[in-house]
Amino acid sequence: MSQENTTNIILTKADGLWFEDANVVIQAGAKIFRVYRCMLTARSPVFHDILAIPASETHEMYEDCILIHMPDSEEDVTSFLSAIFDSS
């Protein structure tokens, strides 16, 4: 697990939910998840709507990916994304 300091928070990449070739980063608390936009939008109408809005020059990015801040807990976002991206 690697860490990076961004905006005074030490972010931790989520084990098992950080895909190097994915194109969306989701932050919940101090945990970040790098996942695939197409799978996320296909399974979540909320993320479909969020990601339907074109990224602007002011849109926050992380490692060349759109960064979405979630108000939910790290545990809740981990459970949600695991249900989508972890086939086991």
C-alpha cells in the first residue's frame, strides 16, 4: 500500500480496489480507490450521472484521473466498490 500527501491528508490506496489502468479515483476519508469508469457507471445510476458531466479545467484530478470525493465512510465505499469490482 502506497501513500501520497495531497491537501494535507495522507491518502492510502485501497488494497484490491486500485487498478493501475483504471480511469476514475474515488476518495472516502483518507482512502482512495482507482476503478473503471465504464463498470462504475453501468452499475450505479448516481455515478452515471456524476460522470456524465464533462470534466472541466477546474475539475480536480489525481494521477490524470477524475477525482470524486465521497462523504461516505471508507468502510461503506469499500463495501460498495467490492460488490462491483470483486467477483469473489
